[in-house]
Amino acid sequence: MAKDKNAPSKVEVAKVESAHLRGTIDEVLKDPSKDAFEHDDLQLLKFHGTYQQDNRDQRAPRRKEGLGKAYSFMIRVALPGGVVTAKQYLDLDAMADKYTYGSIRITTRQAIQYHGVIKDNLRQTIKSINESLMTTLAACGDVCRNVMASAPPFTDDIYTQIRATANEVAVDMAPKTGAYHEIWIDGERQTLTDEVEPFYGETYLPRKYKVGVTVMGDNQIDIYSYDAGLIGIVQDGKLIGYNVVAGGGLGLSHGRAATYAQIAYNVGFVAVSDGVQAIQNVASIYRDFGNRNDRKHARLKYLIGDKGIQWFQEEFKKRADFELHPFKEIPAVKNEDWLGLHKQDDEKFFYGVFVENGRIDDNEKTKCKSAFKKIVSELGCGVTFTAQQSLLFTGLSKNDLKRLEEILAEFEVPKVEELSNALRYSMACPAMPTCGLAVAESERAMPDVIRELGDKLESMGLGDTKLTVRMTGCPNGCARPYTADIAFVGRRPGVYHLFVGGRLEGDRMADLYAADMKVEDTISTLEPLLKKYAADRTDGEGLGDFYQRLLGRSERRLRVTGKEEATFDEVQPLVQLG
Ligand code: SRM
Ligand code: SF4
């Protein structure tokens, strides 16, 4: 029988039938004969902040031995604004040793992930996270995910308000079901007939909903990539309100023109006191009108794309009991990674350390896990995770700084001055072996690729260029590739689409430069462009900006679809002519 196009997707049905996200999770946790979950529970677990995965490196050898998959769990801890206390950081470090493959993975959205937690330890790990006053609730699933906030820990009124707003959004948008507490903390399932989810209802949102809060000029969190964002507007040194942006998103499917990555739309301006409500208002439109039958067309960007931004603004006004004013023009955005030493306020400092692809572990290159543990235990400093998969040690006194640098040196953790620009601004998603959607390597391939590229740039006199290089193992866009100067998007093992033309500021999409490129051809593919760039760039012009100039484009590119034409052939003559 033909599928009814208007029928709710399987996940929608699973949500309704789940008794507010309970499903049979508790029963399966208690059943020692099962090493994995099945069916609807696999979807429901995500709302609780965990994904069932299997080690993909072990699939083939295990199959040969007649064994099934080696199941384990990824756990994501939601940390609004990426902020943790010293005690929480040390607890996270200890839990990594006790329950996981041994690393803490900083995500591109200021959260952290654990990989490799076995089912027998799942409940205890999530319980321990909660005992340390953190949560995994809504870190994944069709709800408002971890709320991001610009990372620098400045204590002035503006940054204090930005962080407070992010925290309020996180509390306001958290699911209210008792299921999380029952399953992971009490360990007792209750039969509740009168429980309600006041905002989300039984079907929650059509898909994930990502939110960030920042201040004008500062795009440290890449705010145009999310479903909704607040950009603080400052006048005469005071925060006077927020520009609201909505409908950004970066996932697409190769070959499907109807799927696309999109820079967020400008919605309007609201008072500071209405910021949290504005985020809920955007979510309510999404909840009520978002597509619930095709999950590939369910993100907010498609709703706004299909109905238009004017429709969206009108709907926003209809629902709001506060004023939506016209969007305020803002100065050009900047993206600062805040690595190295910075003043936090009159007395304190903060110090940013680069973490390659966000992976905090001890390996043959660095021992950053041991270094960070020692820094936090000795200096008692706070930690803020950044949207560039790195971290800031916060609240440092002047006396702490020398010791901090000594510890970094002791464990061979590079200071920012020791990094090439290529490495400093690079990111890669986890991909193999944990991500079930990866079609190519990413985090494991990037270290070699980025060093080769960094050396090439250096040899061409381009070492001073501040450029973003990002890699993902599939087109879902987890390391935000489409807004980077250079990006590798996985097609199949060893083969990537190569994008060029975004920029660090995160407000413009790149072009597909070369399709289906073998990773070993990276340098030869980019060389003609790099040569032309070295010869013709203007003062301070980034590679992405230069490429857009070469293409003769005057407008910022706001969308990349799943079916792009490669521009390499188009540009080759221009490159050769130069
Ligand atoms: Fe992502 C799915 C990892 C940021 C778009 N993402 C996944 C999963 C859970 C794979 C899965 O569904 O089975 C990955 C887990 C891999 C693993 O082994 O850990 C995964 N995403 C990540 C992280 C850890 C990448 C990283 O390098 O840090 C990031 C976690 C962020 C967090 O703390 O919440 C992460 N994911 C992103 C971003 C970037 C961002 O938000 O800034 C995007 C693009 C922006 C967006 O959402 O549009 C992103 N992830 C996706 C998508 C595509 C969604 C879409 O609308 O098309 C998927 C697939 C899906 O949801 O079906 C996905
Ligand atoms: Fe997995 Fe693809 Fe996301 Fe990378 S981009 S983590 S391969 S879903």
C-alpha cells in the first residue's frame, strides 16, 4: 500500500505512545539479558541525552567471529553557555575514566560528550552527572537543545545578561516530564495519568531546536547556524534589547535539492525582558506548523523557507503579548576564539587553550586530559567550553598564570602562539568509529590533512591567513562546514566534497568547489586557487572572501542545497588567466 504522505512519521507516533518519554527504557535498563535497546526506545533515549551506538571498527571482525555489534552509548551533557565549575570539571574528568572510552569530547555547541558507556553503566553515569548538578535531559531529541552563549567570561552587565538569558531559556524550554528523574535518578517508574507537558505537549517539537545568545559584533557561537538566536543590541554601553534571528540550520542530504543549509533569517527586535519569551514564541510557531511527516523537511528553516519570512513575522506578532520591532542594523560581525590570555575584569584573567577537534584525552601528541585536570585541581578555576571545540580557564588570578603555562608545557599542550592558523581555526566532527551516520572519516583524518595544508600555506607565504577549515564525515554539518573558508564533507571512505567561500564570521555559505575529491588530492586541488590568492589578495582579505570576489558575487550567499554544481571548472580559467 502506498504511504500516506500526511501520516505522522514513526517518531511522532513513538512520542505520543511514550507516556512522556518513558517508553520501556526503565524495563530494559533493569533487564540484564539485554545489552541494547530496540524500536521506539532508541528515539526516546535521545531526549534523555543518550544515543545507542556501536563501535564501527569492530563490526567486520566481530561479524567474522559470528558476534553481533559491540553496543555502547554516547552521552551528551547539556551545559548552557558551556560553563562548568572546577568541581564539575573534575567530576566530568573522573566519570570519563570510570565509565567511558576515556575521553571528554567538547562539542561544537559548548556541550560535552562521552563515548563508549556500556548499558550496565548507563544509569549510574547519568545519575552521577546529575549528582554533580549537570543534566543530560534535552541534550538531544526533538526539543530545545543545549543553549549556547558567547564564551568570554566577562563580568560586565552585558555579558552577565547574555549568560543569564541563555540560562533562563534553558530552564524555560526544558521538558517538564517526570520521566527523566524517575528513570535515571529514582530508578522507579511511576504510573501517572495526569502528567502534562505544558509547552511541548505529547509530540514535543517536529525536530531539534537549537538556540544561541550573543551580543552584536560577537559571533563566537556562529549564531546564524541555529533555529533561533538572540543578538544583544548595545547602545551607549547598555544592552537595550535583542535582534531575533530564526531558521538557520546546516544539515542537508547529498543529491537532494530540496534539502539545504541555511543562514538564519532576520525576524525583528525585542526588549531585553522579552528575549526568553521570543525564543519560546518562535518555538511555538515551529511546534504548531512544523512538518511532522517528513523528518528530512521538518527543521524550522523549511517552515520559514516554504511560508516566507513575512508570514513568520506576522505569526510571531499574533502570538506575542509583547512588541516585535523592526530588526536593528548591526555592525559587521566578528568571530574571536579567545585563545591565549585575556583580562576577564579588573582583577581576574581567563586563558583559552586549543583542543584539537574537541577531544580531551591523553595521546602520543599531547596529554591534555592530564594537563587540564592538574590545572583545575591546583588553581580551582572554572572552565567554559567554546563553540570552536576548545576551552577557557576562567577566574584566574595573576599569580595563577605562570603555573598554568608551566603545566601546559609539562604535558606538551601547545599554547596558541605555537599553533598554525590552519590548525587553530579547524574543527572536525567525531564521525568514525562512533557515529552511525558517518560515510567517511573526520576527526581521525583531520590531523594529517590540516598539518599538510598548514605546511603548504606556510610555504606559500600564507601562514598569516586566518582561515577556517572544517571537516565532517557526512553532509549533516555537525562541524558547521558550509560556513567555513574551506570544508571537507564526507561522500564515501576517503572521498569528500570540497567547499570554499564561507568565512570565520559564520554569516555566509561556501560554494561546492570540487566534487568527489580524494583526500590525497587536497593540495593539488586547492593549489591553483591558493596561488592566485597569494598573488592577488587585498590587505586582510580572507580566502573565502577572495573566492567570492573571484566568482564575482556581491551578495552574501545564504543557502547551500544538497545538489550543488562544483565551481572548480568555472573558476579554473580565472585562476589560469591570473
Ligand atoms: Fe550533529 C546527528 C554529533 C552539532 C547536524 N550529530 C548527530 C549524531 C548524533 C549522529 C546520529 O544522529 O546518530 C552525531 C553523534 C556522533 C558521535 O559519535 O558523537 C552528532 N553534532 C554532533 C557533535 C558532537 C559534533 C561535534 O563535532 O561536536 C555536535 C554536538 C552538538 C551539541 O552539543 O548539541 C553536533 N549537528 C551539530 C551541528 C552544528 C551546530 O549545531 O552548531 C549541526 C548542524 C546545524 C543544524 O543542526 O542544522 C548538526 N547532527 C546534525 C544532523 C542534521 C540535522 C538536520 O537538520 O539535517 C544530524 C542527523 C539528524 O539529526 O538526523 C546530526
Ligand atoms: Fe556523524 Fe555526519 Fe555529524 Fe559527522 S557530520 S558527527 S559523520 S552525523
